[in-house]
Amino acid sequence: MILQERLTEAADRAKRAERHGDDNLAAREWRSYRLIQDAARDPEELLAEGIDLSLRAIRLADASK
């Protein structure tokens, strides 16, 4: 199955759950959607993003002291 098909199916499942008022399932399906997207991203880009987020969290924690 190609990436776009997987994304479409995950989005469809999430939207269906939203229509039925199942917020927990919808949230799970949207997380699945984002994981599928991330799996197609460049690993170096993901690593850089993770490092940036970690540095921001450290700065926020230091600022709250």
C-alpha cells in the first residue's frame, strides 16, 4: 500500500470516529495518521526536530525555576 493510501485510510478512520463521537478512537487514529506521515520523513530531519524540542523543554523548565 502506498503512503497516500495509508494516510487516506487513517484520516477516514479518524473522521468516522469523530462523526460517531468517539473522541478516544479519533485521537488514536489521528496519532496513527501523524506516525504514518513521520515514517516518510527524512530521519535527520526528525532527529533535528527532536533535539530542538528537547532544548526548548529544557529552557522552559529552567525558566519556571
